[in-house]
Amino acid sequence: MKGLLIGGFTTLGTGTGAMLTLQTQAGLDPLHTLISEYAFHPIGWLLPASLTLFAVGAVFVAEGLRRSGAGRMAVSLVAVWGVCMLLLGLFPTDRPGLDLSMSGAIHRYAGFVAFLVMPVAGLLLVRAKANYARAMKALSGIALGALVLVVIPYVVRMAGVPLDNADIPAGLTQRLVVVSEVGLLLLLALHLVRLPHAAGHRTPRVVSVQHAAAVAPVPSRTSRSLAA
């Protein structure tokens, strides 16, 4: 478990650093520019790098949850989130103004699935009385609420109403989802840290009196005779 936690915190921390570097150094408008569009910036390679690190970190956390005895559904959803992060890094979105390509479609729907499954996993662990349950519940609620705001513009466009990202804070709502979900994943890792076996502690074996008596050696007749 200790190795999983070290790997999880290292990859998630490095991925967060890469994402923050991209967001602060690219010089794009964070209020209206979608995170996916940063891939077309000269330092846009940081985007797939950070997403891949998030994916690896999610796998570490999912395996830690599995070993800790967490519910199968919650573990699976965290793993699915990691797979979606990998797909987001492998399949970039389309440049603004272009028709939806295969890569763009995979990117879009993998993002939607990722945005949906992480808060559900968080709520499942809240029901299971995980550590930091109150913070998990808050971040899950923020992620789901922001996801609704992310989806609304797509629904409006599908209805035939022209709507540009410059008219709405599309970048802000997307960042709310990403920040809350990465924060939720870090809380899941912290939950594992607080478990008794996280640091390699072993539960002492309890041996009953009856069992001890059953396994205790019985002196042989020869030993009693010599003693006499």
C-alpha cells in the first residue's frame, strides 16, 4: 500500500504542476478558452503529459481502494476515470471552427464520461463512511453542478441556437469540474493514508485460550518417568 500511495501522490502532484504551468504560461483567456484548446499552444505538450500523469495516479488510487476493501463500483469508476484521462491525452480535440473528427469525438465523450464518473465514485465512498467524507461530498456536488453548466451549451447548440464560447464562461465551468475532480482524487488518496494498514501496520493475531491449550505440547510418558 505504501508504494501505491507514493506513486499516486507523485504522479498526481507532477500532473497538477504540469497543468498549472500550462495554464499560467500559455497566456490564453481562462474564462472562455477550453482546457483542450491549450494543446495547440507551443507548450501544449504539457496537456497530454499532465493528463497521462493523472491517469496513472488514478490507477494507483483505484488499486489502493481495491486493496482496502472499498466497493467494487467505486473502484471501477475511479479506474474508468483514469482510462478516460489517458484517452483525452491520446486523442486531442479539434481546432476551433473545424468539423468534429474521430479524435475530437473520442476526446469529447471521454471527457464527459470522466466528468461524470468521478463525483459518483466520491458519493459512493461518502456513503461508505470514508475519511474526509464531508469534503468528498462537497467536491462531488461542485463537480456535478459544474458538469451541468458544461453540458448546457452543447444542448443549446444541438437545438440549433448559435452559441460561442466567447459568449459564456465555458472555460471557467470546465475548470471547476477539473479542479474539483482532481481534488476529489487527492482526497481518496488521503483517505487511504488514514487507514490503519496504509503504513504497513499489521493487526496482531489474537489466539484464544482454547486454541493455545490445543497446540501446547503435551509431555510424553517417558519425560514424566525421567522426571520421577
